[in-house]
Amino acid sequence: MANDMSVIAMLAWRAKAGLDGSAGASGAASVDLAASLDAIYDRSHHALDRVHEVIDVLDGKRALAELEDDDDADDAEAGEGSGSGANAGSDAGAGADLIVQLERCVEDQDRIMAMIGMRGVSRVVAEGVDPCNPPKRVRRAVIGLMEEIYANIVRHAAWANGSEDAGDAEAYSLFVTVGPKRIRIAEVNAIGGGESVAIRGTRHGNGLAQQRETVESLGGTLNASAQDGTWTIAAEIPVA
């Protein structure tokens, strides 16, 4: 939800800046308004679905296990189609090949990032020839961490504060390596001069800590650091 809402806020801010003619160096005037509205529509529906799921669980109307079964069914259905749509591949089930799932996820995220004005590189690399089919907990941890990384890029990366235009420069680089025994995630981005103007003043700060707890509960590691204006995050999650 943090990822969805951060993206919605940024898309709306850039679209308004373009309509007002006040884009300045941010390049917001070149944003495709129709595409932005479509993305806002899709992301808001995805976030609303998650809100209703949380409410149902808190009210005792549904169990977490039921949501996991729904995720598996949705993922199997997505594997039969193109995998397009908001957060495509974000609900990790055991039915689809993880590589395909991750490729759908980064493709969707990169597309949204480009609409926001932050162009970067995301790559999924497979070590070995056999499809990687880890347990559902591992899949969810990997996808959840990636979505948190993208959300943090929206909040804090350079060019997110509206004062600069990334142009052809890469605002971020994210690489996912899926091996037979472990999954490695590495991401690097330049740090902006503060919070994104689109979400300045909003409360946040617990997402990465929660992701670290999840990764460590699976026997993995997650390290993050900021040095010389560059943010780096590296995680390693066992497949078994």
C-alpha cells in the first residue's frame, strides 16, 4: 500500500504541475495525462483491495490463509495471460515460475517510474536453467522487499524532489539474481535533497525495518547504507 500511495501522490503531483505549466526543470509538463490517470486508477483500486482485506482480517471475517489461497489463484490466472496491470506479479503464489513473476513486477514498476520522471534500470537474472519455485513465504518476502525498495526510490531518490530532471540519466539500478540456493537483490540510487515534494510531511519510516525482520526470519540478510550521496541496499534470501 505504501508503494501504491506513494506512486499515486507522485503521479498526481506531476500531472498537476504539467497542467499548471509550472513543471520547471522537473519535466512534468511532458507527462502523459491519460496514462497517468490510468495508472492512478489501477493503483488506487489495488490499494483499496488491500485495505478491505486488512479490514476483513481484523474483523475476523477472513483468515490470512484464505488471502494466501486467493493470491495463488490470482497468480495462476495471471500466468495464463499477459500479466499486465497494477503491481503485476506482486502477489506471489507457488503456481508460476518466480523468474516470470519477477520480470512482470520490474517491468510494471519501471513503467510507472518512467511516468513519474525517474528512469532507471531493473534486471532479473537467473543462475541455472531450472525454474526457481521457492515456498510462498520466500516469494512474498522477495516481492514485498522489491516493492518497498521502489517505494523508497519514489520518496527519497534524486529527481524525486522536483528540482531536477533526470533526463537520460539513471535514477536507480536494481538487480535481482535468482540462484538454485539463494535470491540476491541489490539496488543503488542517488539520494535527493530531501523528501519528495509530492509526499513531503507524510508519515513513514518503518517499511525497511519490517522487511529486514521478514528476511531475517527466513535465514537471510538485509543491509542498507548511505555514503557520499548514494543509497545502497543488498539482500540475500535463501530459497529453501
